[in-house]
Amino acid sequence: MRADQAAIAHWVARDARVLDLGCGDGSLLRYLWQERHSPGYGVEIDDAKVLDCV
């Protein structure tokens, strides 16, 4: 668990829907799903990071 992800997860209500702009490799979305049962979508503009996320 990364400290920044834990801090963000603290702000997200359980079962809330999440939109992650600039989601990078999608690790925050995965963490929120596992810890808060919060489904989400990620948007990334960097082609290399999109491939990481998939």
C-alpha cells in the first residue's frame, strides 16, 4: 500500500463510483476496488501508460 493511495482511499466512500483522470497504470483504481469496493474508470492520455493499465 502506498501512502498517497491510502490517503485518497480515506476520502472515497465505500461503494462510490470513481473517475480517475490521469490514471497512469491503474493501480489507484485497483486499490480502491480492493479496499473500498469502489468501481471506477480511468482516463489516460499517455499511450505507454494506457498499455500498462490494460
